[in-house]
Amino acid sequence: MFKFIKNLLDDNARDIKRYSKTAEEVNAWEPEIEKLSDAQLQGKTGEFKTRIANGADLKELLPEAFAVVREASRRILGMRHFDVQLIGGMVLHDGRIAEMKTGEGKTLVATLPVYLNALTGRGVHVVTVNDYLARRDSEWMGRIYRFLGLEVGLIAHGLDFTERKAAYGADVTYGTNNEFGFDYLRDNMAIHPDHMVQRELNYAIVDEVDSILIDEARTPLIISGQADKPTQLYYTVAKIIPRLKKDEDYNIDEKARVVTLSEQGVDRVEKML
């Protein structure tokens, strides 16, 4: 009785039960998907895109799309998604945090929602904590996406503008939080849209979310641009300041830590400039 009441009040238990029913739908597709040839399996991507163009939503495609990714992973990597991994993929697709134990295959889990959301053609970002993981996963998990006809990009240090723009134009783009963050800041400083590398943001998977959104967030990303005014003016003013007299040309407010020019000081500075 107490267990029943606990489950009734436990939102997490209800969610897992709901996701488990969808996982059963994915499993129901497996026998049919297994019979497909490689060419037929790869053709599913085009079929899904056509259905999306005709008005189908991702929730409707999810069971079959997940089954396709599972089969592609089994053929290409020799790894088949377990039910718990299917549930993890559904949680991520819903924009929620999925906590999984070490060894439960978080990297493989991400392939499910990444593929599904990449079908829209609007791009998916996979954010990792370092360059090594970004490169490793783009090559390792990228084999699944490439097999299914999707393009995979990697944002790494040292790429020029053309290479970055091409990487962001891919269906799936891997990179670190710093690379994505600084590119976003640079795009917001761009004068013309042609100078931007990122597309309109669509969907992202954040690996090690606690590290990136809590630990890494303590260090702000700061970027500077060219000064609007020539720096020579600052050198000229710096030469004038020592020639001004305290209490005559300027006043100091020690408490507020503010220095203001007097009317006489303003006149003197204008004449010297």
C-alpha cells in the first residue's frame, strides 16, 4: 500500500513508466528494422525528412527513428541500445537532464535524440567538456550518423572562418562549451550576417551538464572588439592630466572614489586639446 502511494506521488516514477511504454514501441519496431538491408536502413533518413516536411512531428517519428539508430549502431559499432538507454534518449529529447551511472553508456544514449532532432535539417550541437572528447565522439559516434546519411562537423581550436561555418552547417556539430560560447559572442559582434558562423540555434546535448553549467559557468566568457575611437586620444589626455592642479582644476571624492573636473579645469583641458 505504502509503495503504491509513494509511486503515485513520485513524478520520476510516473515519467519512467511513461517512457517505458514508448521504449516498448521502439522494441516493437526492431524485428521489422532488422530485416532491412543497409541501403534500405540508410534510406529511412530521407523517408523521415519527407514525413517531417509533410507535417509529421518528431514525437510521432521517435519510436521508429530510435529503432533505426539502434540497428545502425548494432551494425556499425557492434553496440545495441538497452531499454534504459532508450529511456535516457527520450529524457534528453524532452530537454531534460538524464543522470546515468558510469558504464551505462551515456555517449551512446545521446545518438538517439541527436539523430532524431538532426532530421529537421536545422542542426544539432553536442557540447563536451574538452577537445579530446569532442574529437573522439565526433569520430566514434559520427560513424552512426554518417552511415545514416547525416553530415558531422567538429569545432576545434585553429579553424578558420570558412571551416567553422562549414562545421556549423553540418547536421551534427561537436565542440566544447568554450568554442560554442566564443563563436556565439563573435557572431553577436558581427556587422553583417555573412560574417557569422553559427546558424539559428535549434537543439543541443550538453555532456557533463553539471560541470559545464555550474563549474565552468563560474568563469565568464569575455571577448573584446576594436575600440570605436582612436587610441591616440587617450595618450594625449594622459599627457595633460599631470599638468592639472588638485582642488583648482579637479576635485576628488575619496568616499565615492570619483574625480570630477571643475569649470576651470574643463576650460584648461579644452585649451590644451
